Amino acid sequence: MCGELHSQLQKCRLERVNLLLLCYLSCSAKLAAVTSERVVYLFDDNGEKRDKFRTKPADQGSNPNFVVRAMAFSPDSTRLAIAQSDNIVFVYRWVYAQNLFNMLVQDGPL
């Protein structure tokens, strides 16, 4: 697993992708990586890239001037929460990452 993930991350490096954050869940060996361009890559327990999607701003009509501040998997590894600097947390289902599960608007910065 680690060797395959390393090779996937090396490919990102060769493609000039700047990784911003990594989130790893050891019990199910899942990995999520987000780039400085706010693109999330999801890897399975075999190190294979399973999905790729772009994060979205809290206000769909606004200019995307936000940064991904944190990511975390749910304990059962079925959801991925992504906290952004535009005061919102998006929760995605692992199986269908592009399908938004929940959106939590916050009062202040994250």
C-alpha cells in the first residue's frame, strides 16, 4: 500500500501538482490529497486513484478566493469533511465523492 501511494504521489509531483493537505485513515487505508488549486484526489486501500473533484466556494456565484484548511474522514471511512476558509464545511460520501452529503455553514473563519 505505502509503495503504491508513494508512486501516485510521485506522479502528482511530476505533473507539477502542489499538494496542500493529506488526510489518511489507517484503519481502512484510505488517503485524500488536496492541491493548492483546490482539487481533491481520493485513493483507495490499494493506492489506486479512485476519484478527483474540484472543491467549490460557499457562495456559488462568488469568486473562489478560499483555501482548504482541513480534511478529515468519518470514523467509519464513508465520508470526507473538507473545511474551507470561506466559513463552510462540505461533507462528501466516499463512494460518490462528487455527490455532496452535507454543507455546514460556520459563523466565523475555520
